[in-house]
Amino acid sequence: MERPATRTPDVLPSGPVPEDVIVRFVDVHKAFGKKQVLTGLTLDAMRGETLVLMGPSGTGKSVTLRHAIGLMRQDSGDVWVSGHDMSRIKPAELSELRKHTGYLFQEGALINWLNVADNVALPLIENSDLPRDEIDDRVREKLKLVHLPEVWHEMPGEISGGMKKRVGLARALITEPKVILYDEPNAGLDPEISQSINELIAEIADGLGVTSLVITHMVSCVRTVADRVVLLDEGKVVVDLPPDEFLASDHPRLVRFLGTDPD
Ligand SMILES: Nc1ncnc2c1ncn2[C@@H]1O[C@H](COP(=O)(O)OP(=O)(O)O)[C@@H](O)[C@H]1O
Ligand SMILES: [Mg+2]
């Protein structure tokens, strides 16, 4: 599939978004108490695109993803996801939208007392009327997709960190989402395992044609998965470029960020 490498225009119009814009933030502000976290975030992600978000710790990357799935609401500005105005979305629409959105949590977030298959099946058990044998077929298919067919009965405590991420990914994929949000999918993994996760993210993007937002600190992840990369700093976008240009950019904040965060 042809994937676009566009740049977010400096000024985006408010109002309904074109169909090929899957995620749009327009001048979004969000504070927690006195702490301003998002300070005018403006960003587009196009259909089928893999957009990587980089930036120092605490700059609002995870908060951005939470807005994109309606777990947080902005103080001002617009957030549009798959044609929905997130400040006006109705509960039924939000739950439908979430079915089409996969979210790989930073912590993996597997449930320790459920085996791998039940962890992967959970979103369908909770949110669908599918019979268990059909759910099991889907679980089998997703575990195969993440190259993990042999762990059906294992408990989360019995498998490695890299395998846990794959199980988390299989769970994020189980509802066949059109948008996948990855919060630091390679944090805490050794370089080899981490690269295998990067390759999996690229494979899923190409194979399933989904739109992906990926938070990472790793240049290797940018090289493997990105169609476009943004640097967030203090709650807004300061650099927005295709990966080659991003990594070669001499923007001072980017140089400082990459220089202090080697990979
Ligand atoms: N639910 C919350 N309540 C209060 N403060 C929060 C909440 N979520 C995030 N923050 C604060 O917002 C800032 C940005 O957080 P986050 O988006 O998680 O950073 P990162 O870029 O590292 O992912 C941090 O200072 C964090 O403490
Ligand atoms: Mg984070």
C-alpha cells in the first residue's frame, strides 16, 4: 500500500476533517491543575500512515495518545478521530470507536491471573457477542500474526518481556482495529527483541493497512517503522519531517534530544 509522507500544515482549519485524516489535533491545550501539558498541539495523521512521536520524558506524548482514544478530554482546541469530534462524541460512538482502535500500553498491562489466550481474548469477551470458539479462532490467528503460536496456556509470569509485548500487541489487534496506538513498544527490551517488535509494527502497518501512532525513544524504531516523525517538546510539535530528514535535521532541540538519548 502506498503510504503518504505528508507534513502537518502550520495552521489547520477547525471544523469537520477530510476523510483521509484519521487523527487531527488543532491547537490543543491540556493542563493538570497548574501544570500546562499540551500547549497548542497541532498534528495530523493520515490514513495508512505510521506517525512516530518522539520527545523528552514528561512532554505529553502519552497524554496525546490518551486524547486520541477519548480517555482524556482537552481544555481547548479540537481533537478529531476517524471523523468524530472527540469533545462531542456520544458514549455509544466512543465505545464503537474504541473497538476500532488498538492500544498497546506502555506497561504491557497483561492480567496476571489470566493465561495468554484469555488475555488476548479479553476485548472480545467484554465487548462482543461472538461465541467462544470463534473468539478462539481469532486469538489463534492474532498469536500467529505476532509470531507467537506456542504460548496459548502460558501465564504472563512465565513468559519473557518481549513475549509479553507481543501478547499485548495480539490483544490490541484482536478487534481488528483501523488505528493502533503504541506507547513505547520497545521500552525495557534488549536491542534485538526491540528490533523484532519494530519489524512487527512495520509488518502490521503494511499488511493490514492500519494507521499507527508510535511513541518511541529509539532511532532504530524510527528507521524501521516511520513514514513521518514529530518531535514534541513542552506540549507542542517542534519538528515534523519524513524519517531521513528528521534524523538529519539540525534543529537545535532535535539535536539536543537525539544527543542526550542515544540508541
Ligand atoms: N492523569 C494525570 N493527572 C495529572 N498529571 C498527569 C496525568 N497524566 C499525565 N500527567 C502529567 O502530564 C505530563 C506529561 O505526561 P506524559 O504524557 O505521560 O509524558 P510522556 O511524554 O513522558 O509520555 C507529566 O508531567 C505527567 O505527570
Ligand atoms: Mg509516556
